[in-house]
Amino acid sequence: MDKSFNYIISPEISEFRRFSPKLKIGVLASGNGTNFQELINLSENGELDIDIKVLITNKDDAGCIKRADSAKIPHRIIRGKDFLEKELFELEIINTLIKFDVELIVMAGWMKIVTPFFINKFKNKIINIHPSLLPSYKGGSAIKDSLLNGSKITGCSVHFVAEEVDSGSLIMQAALSIRDDDDIDSLSKRIHILEHKILPQSISHAGFLIRSNFMENY
Ligand code: GAR
């Protein structure tokens, strides 16, 4: 595919913050895990000072599991259907994240809505990546919705997770043109290229805020 296309990223990309000791992160993912893979790559090559303590997925066959195995990152499969109540499902996730002592939780393709119960346990310590220019196209079919609506520009956003779905303070956004001949696959591929740029940068920024105890005022 054509990897050269015009886009805007804001704030502009700068160098990653350095973290010593490395920033301890937990990743929540439900799918293929290309964003997760990008974090693995940047961690392994020493560009981003993160220690990925655990991958949590809710899907037995999620591609992210193999990626965790290959990178020797522990993973836990926690399925919503195994719990009578959503709170118990989330409690299992919370306890896992506490056990792995994470400082920042990264939702990288996590397709379950999280409740205030979960969010309040990790206030200002959860970030999410979403494939649209929020607040446009919230929800689970953002790319399809942007095409159906005839949007001419879309992109991706990383934000702190707040109680309302796909809301919360924005950290970074990237924008690109939608082409006349785009379909979900072609547009999704270009959005992913931008996601792989803004998610690591957003982790760097969020980690800096968390380590600096700036979050109270954010
Ligand atoms: C990404 O496009 C991410 O923005 C989206 O899931 C995809 C995961 O891709 N997240 C959502 O739609 C959340 N509402 P990946 O598995 O290749 O990283």
C-alpha cells in the first residue's frame, strides 16, 4: 500500500520522554494488536522506556496473545462471559493490573466499555486510542461510520478515559483525508499508521504527567 500520504499530528511529534525506572504499563486489547506490537518494538529497541508488565485480553483468539508470547510478556485472558456481573469482570482486571503493579493502563483496541467502577480505581491513569477525530464518531464502528457519513477528513485520537464513552481529555490527534475510493480496509490501514505514531507519543506524555504528579490539575 501507498505509505506516503498527507496527515497532520497535533501536538507535533517530539522526542520521547525518558523514564528511569521504565514506565510500567498494562495493555488491554481485544484484537489483532498492531498497536501493542508497536509498543513492544519501541520497548525492545530501547526507544521508549516502557516495561510492558501484562497484556489483558477478553478474546481467546485475539492476535495480540501471540504477540505477547513472542515478546515474552505475560498475558491474561479475562472473558466477560465468565462473570455474572460486569463489576466482577472488571474487578478481575483491576486485581490483575494491581498485581502487575502498573502505573499506566493503555487501551489499545479494547472493545469493551469500561464502567466508572473501573475508571475510578485508576483515575487519570487510563488512556485509550480511538479511530476517529473525537468527539466525532464515538463507538465501536468509527471507521465505517465516517465512510457512511461521507466525511472528507478523519483520523485517530488518544485520550484519558473518563466516565462517558470515548470522552475525556485529549492527548493527541492525527488527521488524514478520506479518499473517494476508500473502503474500511484501506482507510483503516492508513489510520493504523497514524495510530502507531500517536499512541507511543501519548504514552510518553501521560507517563510524564503521572511521574510528575501533574494529573491532579489535568
Ligand atoms: C485501533 O484502530 C483502535 O483505534 C481501535 O481498535 C483498533 C485496534 O487495532 N479501537 C477502538 O475502536 C476503540 N473503540 P490493533 O488491534 O491493530 O491495535
